[in-house]
Amino acid sequence: MKSKPINIKLLPNYYKKISLGLLALSIILIAVNKIFTLPLEKEIIREIGKIGVLVTLLM
């Protein structure tokens, strides 16, 4: 049986899509926090946004 080779070149594209999605999500979270008052503490949302941006830049 011949196995189908995995296309390794597609892997960075998946990482790029995931990282752009995370970046957009974290920026939207920070923007919504600035515009509206969320029931969560602002420090928690700020930390989640920072972590999201840092993970995105790491990818």
C-alpha cells in the first residue's frame, strides 16, 4: 500500500490563518472593552488581549 504524502508546505498557511484569526479576535476584544463596559474586570480583558496578541506574533 502506498501512503499519500503529506503536503508540508500547507502547514505554514494554516498557522498564518489561525494567527490572523487570533489577532483579529484579540483586537476586537480590546476594542469592545474600550467602547462598552463589560461585566468582567478590565484588567482581565486587557491581559487576555495581550496574551492573544503575543501568541499570534509567536505563530
